[in-house]
Amino acid sequence: MISFHVRGSAAWSPGLETAEQWAKWAHEPRALEREGRPELLFVPPLMRRRCDQLSRMMLWAAHACCPAELLPEVNAVFASRHGAFGTMVGMLEELAGQRTLSPAAFSHSVHNTQAGLFSIWARNPRVSSSVAAGAATFGHGLLEALGILHAEPDRPVLYVCGDEAIPEPVRGICDHDQGAFALALLLTTHGEGAPLDFALDTSSDARPLAYPDALEFLRWLRLDGEELRLGPPRAGFRFRRAPTPSPSAGTPDSC
Amino acid sequence: MSACRLEELGLVTALGSSARANLERLIAGDQSRFGVTRDHVSGVERPFGAVHEPLPEISSRLARYDCRNNRLALAAVSQIRDAIEAEIERSGAQRIALVIGSSTAGVQAAERAFEVRREHGALPDCFDLVQLEFGGPAEFLREELGIEGPCLGLSTACSTGAKALLSARRLLELGICDAVVAGAVDSQCRLTANGFEELQALAPTLTNPMSRNRAGLTLGEGAALFLLTRDPGGVQLLGGGESSDAHHISAPEPSGSGAIRCLRAALADAGLEPSDIDYVNLHGTGTLQNDAMESRAIASVFGLDTPCSSTKPLVGHLLGASGAVEAGFCWLLASAPFQLPLPPHRFDGERDPELEPISLVRAGQVATRRDGSRLCTTSFGFGGSNCALVIGAGAA
């Protein structure tokens, strides 16, 4: 069991940006849209032009989640099952058509493109990592982030997880097209309120959740759930709110 | 962070498909193993460090994972399978983790599938989308080995393999597992060949790092997979350092500041001084920019006397796998009995006078072993992703 705090969070999906929109989504979730990309006005135009949908969503979430003074200071972990999938599929189509690749597209097709763009934009010289772990990508990326947090407990870790919608040419053979999204979490070892506990969940029962794990986690955070189980059977993750050491008795619930 | 033990190594490169074959040819500086690859689009031919030996077949049960990349991973893991199974026996399958890096994954299989789609209008039935997932190689090895702990794919361009080992060490440190199978694999594909061709990064003849005539990199393929535990003794991962350039998506920061930071972090993590290091395995890609930046960083951290070589003129640049393979070379050297033999820096001998005159290993050069050798390896990738590892004999 590993304890951590979520000091901040932000997410982007087409039509879902503001805290109010996400609060509403947490109560009445619906399937995510596929198309659309955030404006990213805080990124210099030359860099913005090179940003694919995933980079835009992830940078938007990172910017919205992380206080400006921490941007150059945090360690960062980016997780995505498919990375810049549209760029990759575009390059495969070019090669099949005997056409040469664009050097810019090729340079931006590595899985750590978003980590690289983040470090350049935020002038962040620190540790970063880029993870992919199939259906269990969110939990494994978080595990990587917690490993880095544990190694340097006083330095927050910015954890960003997201995926593009599955591109058209491969949509027909894909069983996990969940729309486009990115979630950013600012993780710390200390913070206000009860810490969250993270553990592996090796039980074999399925966890039929309708939305991407990252956003199920966000819902759970917003709805103050007690326990959350994510990931595939036998290779999942369990989150719990640790009991608050001394609850202030009788505090009226203002909501 | 605590050191961890690099128990066993499975290694497949152009130099051979066993650790022993790799060590012999590494010390000999054998450059005879390169073949030729032809860029699918331009038709231009380049040297390529292909694996020679036939690769094991993937069982029909795991047919969806079948591709050259996973066959290379299987060839490497087969060499250490007994040790992994003993570890599963000792700790239980749920207490073993996987951290497998790759920058290509099964993209070669995807290239063929997209060619079929272009000719026949649909992707072939045999093509599975997992081939395009960077987590695919880790997933394949989990199924192949029956491992039930965390299973993580990691991909940070050319620093992937080195970072996978540090990620594995962090999992051990968290206490979430008792052993980790970790390393990286990359395979020949049209995408990287054409991509680097279009970046004008490929050398027309064999890569020639640190030479005034250097003209780019030579690609290669292969896999290096370790079994890591918390046990003392043997050869250990003594330290690691990571940094980001925060400079450019595909070019290193020219002063070497990012490289210097990760090297100093690795030494501090290992509790060592620069003078404690017996040998540095350079990233040494043979591009103008890398070698200029790296020679500056090495001179700045180690001075001009620490023996260094790039082993890419022996196996090629294995991209994401290079960090793991070069850590593997350091592991082999640290495991060798008696004097520490060093891999020679093979190039045309015409040093670039513009570069810092770092000490490049000559053929037959041997390091004077002190109380136990300590070696360092560097990896620098697209996105400005830097990693340095320190590997050496651990306290028994």
C-alpha cells in the first residue's frame, strides 16, 4: 500500500474543460467526444503548430493543474495507451503509399513527445517518464509517478494520462475506443485532508467501468467515494481514502 | 536510492545471441557483423546491425503478439528463463514485475498490415492493434512468462532502455514487488529507417563517432533483458540519474548541460566521485550534434583521462533498446574475471579537433581494476530525455 495526496487536478475532453463542466460530468457522465482540441494559447505559436491532439490535451491539462511556480520544479510522468495515434497511423499510410515521412512528424511521433514538449514549454529540466500499459495504462502510469515521488518525497510529481480517439483506419479492429481525453494530477506525499491509498488488486472479478480509468478516478475524487477499483481482472488497482486521523466531530455538511 | 542487483542478463544484438558471444566480440571490437538495409521509400542502402541468428517462434497461444520485435524479446528472455522461473517459485508470480521499454514495438508488423490495406482495402485479419502499443512487448512477456505483478511499458525514445532499469529499481524500492524483469527491445522497421533518413541523420557508411569525418548514425536491432532483485552482491545497478534538456524535440542542448546534470545525478546517487569510474560507455551516435555535446559533457564531469568508447560502431544504434544493451555491455565487463577488458572505440582514427580530447579506448586496452570495477553508460533521446547509469560490483 502506497499513500499519496492529490494536490490539484484538471482534465480536458471535447466540450469538457471547466471545473463546473467536470463536476456536472462526474454526476451525469456521458460518452466522450472524439474530435476537437484545446486552443493552447499559453504555448508559443511555433510549438503550438507542431502539437497533435494528444499533446494539446495533455499540455492543456498540465497547465490548468500545476501552479506556474511549480511548472519548472516538478518531476513529470506521462501515460498513454496509444500515444499520438493519429500521427502514427498517418505515417503508416505514408509508408504504405511509398511516400517519405515528414521529419517533423517523425520527430513528434516518439512516445515521450508530450513529456518533451512539456519540458521545453515549462522550462522544466527534471526527471520525466512516458508509460504505456494497455488497458491498465492509468494505474501503471500512476505507479511510475508514485515511484518517482517516493524517490524524491519533497518534490511534487505532475502525472498526466490521456489518449486520442482511435483513428478511423484502425477503429474497426479496436475494442476500446473511448473518445479523446487528458487528465493531469499533481501528486504530493503530504497535503491537507486524508491521503489516498494505492494498492495492487489481483482479484479476478471484472470491474465493468464505462469510462477511461483516468476519468473514473477523477469522478471518484470529485464524488468523495470510499473505494475505487480500476484495471483488468487480476492486474488491477485499488484506491481507498485513508481514515482521517481525528475527524472534527459534528461539522455540518454545507452542501 | 538503494542499489539493486542485476542478477541475470539475456542479450541479443548483431554481435550474437548469447551474453558470451556478445562479450567476446565486444572486447575484440568486431565490426564484421553489419549487414545492409535498404530504405523502402528512397531505395538508399545503409549499413544495419541486424541480428543474425534465427529467432524463436512465438507459440500459437500468443499469435496476436507475433512480430520480429517480440521474437527478439523472446530470444533474450529465453536466456534467463530459468532464473525468472526460480524467482517466481521463490516469491510468487504476483511479486514479480515487468518494465519493458521499446521505441518501435511491433510497428514492423503494422507496416505490412497497412500495405495490405492499401492493396486490398482492409487490414488483414491477423493484424492486432497491440502491435502498435508501446505497452505491447511488456504484455507479451507477461503472458509468455506467467508473471502477475505490475506490467509496465516505457518509451522515452533513445533513453528508454536505461530508464526502464531505473523504473524497475523504483518498483523494488516501493516494495510492491520482489523482482523485476526489465530492459528494452527494438527491431528493424521502415518507419525509423525512413524517419532518420529524412532527418539526414544516417551515415552512408558505418558510423564513425568522435571523428572529424563523422556523418551520422547507423541503426541496429536487438534486446537486453535483466532480472533485478534487492539481493546484495554480484553486479549491481549502483546509481542512476535522469534529466530533461528543456531545449528541442529532436536536437540535444549543445553545451551538454542536460547530459552533465544526469551524469552528476547518477554519480551522486551511487555515492561515487567521477574518479571512481573505470569506463564510460558513450551514447556516441556519430551525429555531429551528439558527439560535440557529449564530449563536452564527459570532459566537464570526468576530465580527459577516464576511458570511454561508443559501442555503436559494433552493434549500431538500437534506439530505445540501446540504453539496456549498453548497460548489458557494462554488466558483462563488470562480471568478467581478472582484469577489466574494455571495448575499443572503433572509428577511422581521425579525431575531430573541435571536440574535447576525451580518452577513447584503444584496441587491447585494459582498465586497472581497483576493489571492483565501476562503469557508467549514457543515453540521450528525442524530447531531450537524458539518463546515465552506474553499474559495478556490489558489496557481498
